Amino acid sequence: MEDAKMIQEAYQRLIDTYLASPHRKKVDIIEKAFKFACQAHAGVRRLSGEPYIMHPLSVAQIVCGEIGLGSTSICSALLHDVVEDTDYTVEDIQNIFGPKIAQIVDGVTKISGGIFGNQASAQAETFKKLLLTMSNDIRVILIKISDRLHNMRTLGSQLPAKQYKIAGETLYIYAPLANRLGLNKVKEELEDLSFKYEHPDQYAIIRDRLSEVSGHLQEVFDEFTAPMRERLDQTDLKYEIKARIKSPYSIWCKMQNKKVSLDEVYDILAARIIFEGDGQSENEITNCWRIYAIATNIYKPHPERLRDWLSHPKANGYQALQTTLMSKAGRWIELQIRSKRMDDIAEQGFAAHWKYKDGSKTQQDSENELDRWLATIKEILDDPQPNAMDFLDAIKLNLYASEIFVVTPKGEFKTMPSGCTVLDFAFSVHTTLGTHCIGAKVNHVLVPLSHRLESGDQVEVLTGRNVLVTQDWLNFATTAKAQTKIQAILRRQRRQQQKEGEEMLLDFLRKHDLPEDGVVIERLCRSYNIDSREQLYMQIVSRTIVLGEEDVKRINDKKPKQRWRRFIPFLKSAPDSESVMRKDAHGSYLQELGMDKKKPLILNEETISRYLICDHCHPIPGDDVLAFRNNDGYVTIHKRQCAVTDRLKAVDGNNIFAAVWDTHKVLYFPAVLHVEGIDRIGVLHQMTGILSQQMNLNISNLNVQTNNGIFMADIVMEVHDLQDLKDVIRDLKKIKEIDKVVRTD
């Protein structure tokens, strides 16, 4: 009875939200979808214990209330799990609700099997199908993002390993997708929830600190905005000024990127002025500059932090005027100025565009930008990467957030990702232009393919007839489109070269009356220590291998010498902890481990020798960690924020395991500190004294450089755990000449 009441209340809340929206009131079809979904999911419960129908109802509520979509999307959200979790098919949905809803539901539904083959990740396959359908109907991805948002809101009922997988792929794919579609609020919530589950302690510390300083921040905000309110009240503008507090995830990212403490993050507060516009884009832009003039008459603006997204909105439709002002309290505060229409689009993205069908140039440009982006996604899908990881990386490359404007020789503006090169620009114009590019004239100056473009550059691409695409081009390409096209060309070239190498081998075999079969080719591969016949063909055509009489003898030798096995296939006994730190010549160990998804791996003095320590992020006891098992059974311990696992969580999340430290200051682990300060006699002696004498830690490497009275030192030391490292940092910072002490990977 309680369940029925809860379900009915959630449905009524959905209907009330829908009726309050500007959409046509098609309540009948929504009620039909609701009843169908209730019947399909009857008796099923989520891990949290609530009836399963509450999930599709919650997704529909997000779709309607937070993204602003209409009845077709609401019905699709209510039905999005029916095909996956019940006996109903897409054909059943089509027969009852029509082809459009069926197409959207099919796009959101997870799949099995795949285009990449049996070894590929089902996660990557799901993304691929999602994106394929998205290019036909953007509502597919909007519903999928809503589905992911509700899953993240209820992630607490999952096991830790599943939490890391879901949070990881959310940060890797879904949050950037939400950002690319202009869903700013959704993007921030996805990031914060992922952060909360991956690093619960740090999340709690930052959240509590924000709560502590909220009163002070409000005082700063009121003092900063009071003079502007006084001046704005004298105009005819209807406006509101809101405080914007940086999210916990954004604060944490800044701490990681800048290697600073929470106390050293100063730009937590920003102000946002939102005014009522008349729907005319030109008038709204004029009013943005009016407000800017008022603000900069009161406060001095930062000369390098003006961001004009008015005339040329971001690729996701974002429009605003941003500046940074020096407050009377002596701190920089960012100010964002935008109309109500711009604010809606900033928070709800392209979905909000449909509310403002005004036919303006800005509106048309935003829609064209979305179309161009979807076309780029489709190009990547039409020329897929054979590897699931490469495919997802190519998609992620296209989800850039920071943008510049580049001008064509005809004066047309083109949006490009920040950091892009001449080669990226050439491929963005046309594939043929990219493949024949030999350089460019940027602002009438000749530059190479690798030249990085800046906003406002005018670019004329130069081409040649006989241009050969080489592997080096991948070093110059930063966009998904350019990298995908270059890789496709290189694959075609390799196939052609392999074919030529195969013909050269067959000619050699015919010339010496040798059989043209796989056994002969396998003998040659073994004799040259080559893994595949494709590699053999490539080495033959490149003249790395020149076939001769010795090869005839090798082929005729019925018992060729067995080469050494290149990999250790299995280690019965675990190496000791010292050998794990040292690693063997192969750089990894294979372990037969009893691994249980329901229990975290315990990393203590006895078990640590069974696992590898990631040599990319160098975790030590006290770090938030997880374990990843590859296809060969190797298990590596990573920091949860390790760049390697960021990709693995999104592509191969089922091989992620929870792990916890339980060490007791017995083992030592390598850690690296970077120290900067004033170069004075005795500073180095003080530093080494703290480490070796006061804290009894071994220094395994010390590199010091000085320049104009400033020194920089990188210290590799052996510590028991993170607390040791924190103690070292604390004591080193007490030396008055030292300005900066940060841990590096």
C-alpha cells in the first residue's frame, strides 16, 4: 500500500511538472506509458529496496523538470528499461507507442555482442550504439544522461567496485557529454556525485569547509554587489544578482592541478547578473555591455580575463560576458553577465533552445553548431577505431570545453578546441584538405603543420599534390576528427604495405620451390622472433628482413630452434614485496588470485606482494586506491584518480575491484616531493636533516637546480604511508626560505 502511494505521488509530481511547462499537454500518451511501464516492471525492486518503477519515473522527472523536454521524451524515459529488463521488444514498443518512441528507447537500451568483437568492452559498445542513435535524435543522449544522473543519485546502494566503475565512466564520458550539450547544472552534479563516491573523505572535507565559510562568502558577495545594485537600480533593467560557489569537484580539481591546499583556492566565489531580455539577441548583447560598463566603472577589471561569448557563443550554445574584477577587499572575483534566455540555455543547453525559437542569427548559429558536432560524431562512427579504448578516446577528444575562434581567408569564423594545430584546422574544413596539407599561413606568416593556433588567428591552409601521411602526424593532431582520419589513412597504408610484403614473400617461395602455406610462414615468424605474419610482411617490405639462402635452410629445417618465451605465462608463487617494488625484466607479474567483487582487496604486509603498484601514479598507503585486473590476470593497484584508470573505468569497468590499505608502518614505498624556495646557504642541509635525522626517512634520489636566487628540488624518499608524507610537507614548510612543497607522481 505504501509502495502504491509513493508511485502515485511520483507520477502526479511528473504530470504537474509537465502541465506547468510550455509543451503541448499530451497527458494521455504519458499516462499510457506510465501504466505500461508499471505493468512491465511489476514486482521488481532496485538494490535500494524501492519498486523499480520509481527509477523510470525519476528519469522522466529529470527529463521534464530539469532538462525541459516534452511528451515524447517523457514517454521514452518511462519506457527506457522495458526492452532491456523485461520480455517486451522494441517491436512491441513500436506497435503500441509508434516508431519515434521506439527508436529513442532502442537507442537508450544497452546491448550485448558487438562491432569490436568478443574482446571488446560492452561499455564501449553501448556508447557506440548510443552515439549512432544520437546522431539521428539528440533526445537519446539527453534521456541517457538523465538516466545516468538518477543512477548517480542512488549509487549508495551499490558495492564499492561498481561505484568506481559507474563514477569513472560518468566522469570520463557522461559529464563531458552533458557539458558539450550545455547542461551545466547536470554536468556539475554528475561531477560532484562521482567525486563523492570516488573520494568520500576529500569530498566531505571540502563540503564541510564550504559550509563553514558560507557566511563569510555571503558577506563578501553582499559587499561586492552592493555598489553595482545601486547603479543598476537607476537603469530600466529588471535584474537579479546571484552568488555562484565553485563546486566541490571543481575545487578539488584545482587543488590537484595547481598542487595547492584547500586554503590556497581563492576563486571559490563568483557573481552572476541575470537580466530580463526582450528576446532580441542584438538588444540583449547591448545590455550585457551596458552592465559591463557599470561594473568596470566601480571595479578595475583584470586586463587578461575578459571573455566575450556574446557575438560568438560556445559550441554548446553558451552565451555570456565574463570578466574578473578587483574587489575593495583586494581579491579577484569573477562576474558573469547574461540575459534570462542566455541563463536558461547555459543551464539547460540545447533543450532550452527549443523554448526560444526566435529565428535569430544566434539561434541559427547554435543549431548549426550542434548539427556540425553531430556530423563530426557520425564521421568518427562511420570510420570506427578497431580498439574500444581508441574509439572512446576519439569521442572524448571531441567533447572539448575550452574553445577558440579561427578566421578563414574569406573572413568566416570557425570554432576550434583550444590547443588545436594547423593540421586540426585543415581536417576540420575537409578531409581532402587535411590529407594534402603541407603547412599554412597564419596571419600571413608561413608556419608548419604542428603550429598551435590562437583565438583570432586568420589561417590559410597550404596543400601539395604528393603528400604522404605519416605516423608523426598523430603527434600534431589534437582533435578527434583529425586523429580518426589520420589513423584510418595509416591503416590503409599499412594494409597496402602488408600486401606488397606478402607478394614479395610469395615470389621468394616460388623462386625456391617452397610451399606457399601457413606452416612455412609460421617457421619464418618463429625464426625472426616475430609475433604475427602481418609484422613479417611489414619487415620484408621495409627491407628490415632481406630473405636469402639462410631463410631457405630455416624453412626446410623440420625442427627449428625454439625461441625463448617472451612472457611469463603464470607464476605459481607470489613474489616477495621487495621484488614487487623492483619488478622483473618483463615489468609485471601474473597472479592466480581469489577475487570477490563483494569484498575489497586488503593491502597489507602479507598480501601486497601479490599485486603490482602502478608506476604512473605511485600510490602509497593512505591514498584512495582501487585494483584493476587485466585479461591476463595481472592485478595492479592504482590511485582512484589515476589517469590510466580514468579510461579503464569507462571501457573495462567490470575488472575494477575495491581495495583498502591495512599496513602498519613496516613496508616502505617511494614518494616524490617537489620543493621550491629562496636559495640560501644551509637550506639543503635543513631539508635533509628533517628527512633523514628528524623523521628517519631514507632519501633515494635528490636533484637540485638553482636559477637567479631560486632553487627547485625533486626528492625521492621512502615513506611508510601518506601520513609520513604529510608530516614531511608540514615540517619542510616551516623552513622560512621554502615557498612551495608539493607531492608529484
